[in-house]
Amino acid sequence: MEYIAPHELIDETPWLFNREFDKGSPPPAYEGAPGNDSLHVWIWQGNPEGMFNNENPNVGQNERCGENFDPDAFKEQFAHLYED
């Protein structure tokens, strides 16, 4: 599960589950999207690296995004969130 706080909606980095969100920019697949702070939580799949670690060595990229993940369709679906 990924909790996301877009930079344009927050004044300071949020906290959840007694953890500060990671500060960051969108990954390359989401180029043009505004930056955001995020907190990743592995609640459905055990993670030997820790529940709050961004990456899980037991889960491949396609499993994280879905085999049919289409970054352009994702950006189009959520474009209204990034309009001025």
C-alpha cells in the first residue's frame, strides 16, 4: 500500500504509523507529475527488508504494478489531479 501526499497539497512532510513519509519526486514512468512525499507499507506480502521498506526482494516489478501496467494510461486517468 502506498500513501501519497502531493507537494502542492502539504506544507510539511506528513507522518503516519509513527513514520515520516519519504521525500521525493515522481519516478521516471510518471514524468511530468508533481513531486510528492510517500510512505510504502507492505501489508499483503511479507517483506524481509521490513514492513516500511520501499522495495521487497520477494516481489517482482510486474507483481508490484500488474503485468498490464501502462504508465501513459495511468497518467491519463489521473491527469485531472495535476491540472492547474
